[in-house]
Amino acid sequence: MRKYNLPSVSALAAFEAVARLQGFARAAEELNTSQPAISRHIRNLELRLGAPLFDRSGSQIRLTRKGEGFYAAVVQSLDGLQRAAGEFVKPETGVTITCSYSVSHLLLLPRHSALRAALGAETELRFVTAEYNLTGAAIDTGADIVFEYSQILPEREHVVVCKEEVKPVGTPEIIAQTSFALKNGGTPPGLLSLRQENFGWLRWHDWQEGRGIIRAWPQAESFDNYVFLLEAAAQGRGLALGWRGFADPYLERGQLTELPGAWFSRDTCLYARLTRFGAQNPAARKCLALLEDIRQLRDFRSATDKAT
């Protein structure tokens, strides 16, 4: 079970306002609170993070270097939640799906036409994306279906979208270099990795451990987004860890090639589950059933395309 250890939204909103307006008094006025309250929020944030967020040495307060990085993350997160909350004014026949950008772009977008055709023209299909660790915060604002990784079966009605299976993928040249390194101990290619916190899904060291690889392979680049990582792999900039289902569009188009051999997996699955809102929405139940077999859904789209 995921547990979040995050500052309060009030503290984050206070920090965002101070940084944007460059003043505690102006932030307090905008947020309709007192300046001491704003100061307490900032002080508690700095104590919690273990670093100053603002440089107060001059006549104006400015963000420190670490404060600038934190500000960018806070703005992205608050904007995402604001968009998510605003998206949930929908017709009774609509279905709203909340998921990460990677799920939206790599799993659902290639099957959007198939989903719409199967649900019927009277059902509006909406997608709300957020950073994976923030999708949970958007659930209770009206989403019908949410995607999540877990080794434990969700309590609410759900389907397995795909089991987590991984193997290295890259351009033919990168895969050839990888195969040679595995067989002959040559120099492996640089690895493309994700920067963000691991929420339970497999990483490079899991695959290397499973293959009995002892020495560390060199790192090439790291990314905040898995879609960008796959794009870099398709450009030949390193070796990517391909998730089955997510990397399929690149493999099918020939932009990436998989390393020969079995896919590596553990007990984690990607689930689509109904929220308390979705449980009362017949269209959401129908959509959930369609998500159970992603590959069949793609075949359905191909069949309808041929028929027309």
C-alpha cells in the first residue's frame, strides 16, 4: 500500500504564492490569510525539507537554487490537480479515466478510437492525466476509473490491464552491442533510466539481478517521463528498459528492437479499477471490461478500420 508523506496543500499554496509574488505580505493578501501564517508555512516547509527555499539577504526575497527546483515541481503538481478538478463536470453518460501520462500516451491513445467505438457515440470519454504519485489525489473528485500499479488486488471492482514484464529495448545497433556484452563480456551500452521515485515497478537493477549481472552497467541519461525515455532510445541514445504494453507501439513500428530472450517479471500488475463513482456508472463498467485485454482492443480497432 502506498503511503504519502507530503506537505499540506495549504503549505504548498503558500510557498507558490510567496515565490510568484516575491513577498510574504502579498501572498497573505492573495490567500486571504495573515502574514505570520504564511511565514509559519514557509518555515515548516524549510524545516521539513532541510534546506532554505528563499534567499532573504537582499531587499527582495528570491528563491534559492533548491527552491527553484521545488517551485517547478509544486507548480506542476498544483496545476495538475487544478486541471483534474476542473475536468470532472461531465454528462451522466460520460466516463472519466485518471492515469499517468505514460499510461495515457502509450496505452490508451493508440486505442482511443477503439474505446470510443465500443462504448458508443452517446458516451463521452475523458482522460485526466497527472504525475503517478498524484493520481490518487484526483480519484475522489469524480473519476470513474483509475490506473494503478500494485502487487495486491484492489478492493474495488477491477481488471488486470497487463502484467508487469520488462526486457531491454533499443535500436538494432544498441541491441547488438547488448547481446555481445552479455555473451562475451564486452562493453555494454549506456542505460536510459527514470529519475522519479520508484513506486514499486521494476528498475534496471531488478532486471540485472534476474540475469545474474554483477558489475554495474554505465548510465547514459535519465528522464522524468517514460515517453521521453523511449524517444531517446529510438534515437539510439542508449538502452531502455521496455515495459510490455508500453513499448509495443515502438516495437511494432520498428523504431525499437527487443533483446532476444524471455521477458522478466515479478508479481506487480497494472490494474484499472472502478472508483466509488465508477461503481455507479454503467458506462464505466463497460469501459472497464474493454480495458481488460488491451491487445484485443487494438485488434478490434483494426477490424473496424478494415470494415469501413
